[in-house]
Amino acid sequence: MSTVWNASTYDAERRRLVPCFDDFYGTAAELVARCCPGSPRILDLGAGTGILAAAIVDRVPAAQLHLLDASPEMLRQAERRLGQFRPHVVVRELNADLPAGPFDAIVSALAIHHLDDADKRGLYARVLAALAPGGLFVNAEQVSARSARLQCLFESVHLDRARALGSSEAEVAAAVRRMSYDRCATVADQVAWLDALGFEDAECLHRSFRFAVLAAWKPAR
């Protein structure tokens, strides 16, 4: 949800700035738990401090975690949080090649919206190639609305709820500045891109105004 974060305060800020935090991350983790039981190989794109990965291993403790992020500082926080699970960490930008698969699930939370639309589609193609047959892609994401009226509603609801959860005006202003650099896409556009690339059953499975959880599957053969 930003281009610049302080890794030491990131988790607390995200709790306030993602008002649907539990359902948002919980939906992504539940999808992995239901679709990838056992000891799945999971790649987390833009893993940050490991919030999503932690939610996943809470449901799938035998998961083999691979964490990718451009920030070494964020990944150090993730390694501390997830040390008992011995995650593999990769310092890399999202528009670079992905680690060698195949992965049973590739997941991401609040990271891909930093890419422009062409780079999003390129990343989705690389995700499809890196998944095992039948593998799951989950993108818990910040999305744009399809009209100015809805976009205004998304923004006002988001910030009012963040304030109600304890965000100060300074924190809200900093979030607004960061989000001015975001390149969000609509749910409809992203589902269409996933369909066009060859994913199956691309769908939005959780939605709370500007926060959405998208999922799609690689064909089993």
C-alpha cells in the first residue's frame, strides 16, 4: 500500500490502515488452507514483514515458505517473525524473474498495485508459468473503482475507518501521500487479464470497498 514504510512500525500501521485486516488476510490464508493442504510450496510476492505468510502458516504449519520482497529490512523482520518455519528469502523486485517453481500457491498482499497495468499482466503471466498444475494464485489487493463516484466513496470510507481504528491525522496524511503513487486496477480488469492469460475460475472472493481478495487457478493440465 505504499512505496516507503518503516519496517519497525509497519505491522501496527497496517492494522489501522487496512480496516478489514482480519477478513482480508484471513480469506487469503483460508484459500491456501483449503486448496493446498499438507506441505505446499508457497511463494509470497512482496512479502514485507511476513503478515500474510504468518496467517498462512497458522493454517498450514507445514508450508514451505519462499518470501520475495525488494526490501532487505522488511525481509529481516519477516525472518524474525517466521524463523521457526525457516523461510527462503529472495531480495528482488516484482518486475524481475520469479524464483524457480513449481509452487503449489503464489500469494501476494498489497504489493502488486505498485506496478503499472502492463507490468501487472507480465507478472501474472510469470505467476502462471511458476505454478504447478492446478496451483493457486491469491492476490489480496487494493483496487480502484470503476467510476469517480465509487472511487470517492472507497477513499472516504477507508480513511474514516482508519481514523476510527486510531490512525492519527499525520498517519492518514502520510498514507494519502503514499497512495498517490499507487497504480491500482479494477477487480473487473484484473479478472479479465487472468482469464485471458489462461487461469481458471478467476474471481473476487472477498471485497470491502477498496480492498479485495482475488483468486485464480492454473489448469490442472
